[in-house]
Amino acid sequence: MTHVVDGNAVANRIRDDLRNCVDALEDEGVTPGLATVLMSEDAASETYVSMKQRACEDLGIEGIHRELDPDAPADELLEIVAAMNEDPDVHGVLVQMPVPDHVDRAAVLRSVDPRKDVDGFHPENVGRLVAGNPRFKPCTPHGIQKLLEAADVDTEGKHAVVVGRSDIVGKPMANLLIQKAPGGNATTTVCHSRTADLGAKTREADIVIAAAGYPELIDGSMIDEGATVIDVGVNRVDADTEKGYELVGDVEFESAKEKADVITPVPGGVGPMTIAMLLYNTVAAASNQADVPVEL
Ligand code: NDP
């Protein structure tokens, strides 16, 4: 029987553990604080930020939220981030991407204090991850590590194929998989849009991690019998539903499930883990900055 991993259940367990950490910090007079900045009228970005804020509230993390007009000068965004960097009640700072075209994305990522960079996108934190000494693991790949652990999938010695090489999912995922550490030690192949014969690569994988943003790119014929399939993709496709669309992953679930031993659904797989790990990083940041150790 294929194990369909319940990401909501795993994420809830992580949140329950984090609640204990938040209580322990509170006992020492520390309330973790996460500041979010939104400079976009994109509906999906607004939804993501409000989900993050609600998740904070639910856990007892103080959520601070600032919104900027998308036409505002870039300096205004940088000034807000600088103020958040200085604020001792703010332990994590997150600028919701994407930012408007006139704002230099790289400059925004560099502007966040690396100790408060709970997304893990500051070059210093990217460097630390690559060097095998991560400060904050980026939330989605970290969540995938936790899902694999919860599903009893040992990565050591396995061949993992990551489809996608973005800075937020594919690259950090590959870097975590090759670490000399639990959740790593995998032989890792990274594929992208220029990869020749993607199916030949994925069929060689013990673990396939699909993060291409292309609906149902990977079907059962591209999966080896008994493999583990992690579907990161969230794609809107037209459908005869009330909203006129439905969400599908990068994996064609039904045919892949026939082959896989372990598979994550969309929705309800990787998605809930991303927010859980943002909360995790925020609690870790608060613990570090306040010098109050907690058991994470
Ligand atoms: P990006 O668009 O930044 O990157 C996509 C990557 O996939 C690129 O490296 C691209 O290659 C590669 N790719 C695209 N098409 C193909 C193809 N046909 N064959 C092989 N490789 C391909 O996306 P993200 O990494 O930001 O996100 C990926 C997906 O994951 C999206 O659907 C996104 O919505 C979802 N997501 C879900 C999250 C969650 O919490 N569930 C969190 C973050 C993302 P190239 O570099 O050559 O262009």
C-alpha cells in the first residue's frame, strides 16, 4: 500500500512542539516576534502573508505587519527593513516576494539582518548552508526533510533527483540532501528545464522531489517502482469548479501513486510544512537572540 503522507498532520505535530518552546521563552519574558512586509497587490502574496500572520498568532508569536504601496520608492522598503532589524522585539524579518520590478530583489535580501533572516535567503545564510553549517534552513526544503523523516524515509545512500533549481526550493533542497548530516548523505542529481530526457533521470531516483512549477510534469511512467515522490508544485489549472480552477502539483498523482511507496498529495503535502518551518525558524531566532535555549 502506498503511504500518502499527511502534511497537515506532520505540520500540526511540529506546531505543537513549537508551542512548548514559545511557552518556555515566555517564561523567560521573551515573546518571539515575526515582522512581515508586503509590497504587492498580488492576491496570492496577500494570502500567503495573512496565512503566516495567522499561524504566528495561533502559536503566541507576535506578528508585526507592514504594507507598502507597490509604487513606493525602493528606499522606503529598505528603511522599513532597517527599522525591523533594529527592533529588539522583532526576531524574524520576512519580505514577501515578489517585489515590484523597480525594486532590486537581491538588495532587499541583503538588507535583512542575517540573524533575523528566517527565510534563509540572505547570501550569508545561503553560504552557511552550502558550507554545511546552516543558520536557518529555507522553509520549504526544511519542511521536506521533516516530511521524509516523518515517513521513515532515510536519505542516506539514496539517489535523490530534484527537479528544479530555484534559489528558494531546488538549490537549497539539493544542498540539504548532500549535507553530511541526518536528512542528507544522499547522492543528488539536480534537473531543470534544459535537462535532456527528464524521465530517464527521475526513473533512476529512489527519491524524486518535484519543484518545477509545471502542472503534472512527472507521471507514473517516470517513477521507479517503490520510489518516494515529494510534490512541491502548486499550479492553478482551469477546472469545472466554483472558482473556475483547481490546484494540482508537478506530479500526476494517480499514476505516480501506482508506482511509489511514499507520495505527498497537493494540497495537503509540502504546503503546510512551509509555514510550520517558518514558525520554527522564528522560534529559533528568538531563542538565539534572547540567549534562552529551547529544545527544537
Ligand atoms: P521557479 O519557477 O523559481 O523554478 C522552477 C524550476 O523548475 C526552474 O529551475 C526551472 O528550470 C525548472 N523547470 C521548469 N519547467 C521544467 C521542466 N519542464 N522540466 C524540468 N525542469 C523545469 O519555481 P519555485 O522553485 O519557486 O517553485 C516551484 C513550484 O513549487 C511552484 O509550483 C511553486 O508554486 C511551488 N512552491 C510551493 C511551495 C509550498 O510551500 N508548497 C513553496 C515554494 C514553491 P530553469 O532554471 O531552467 O528555468
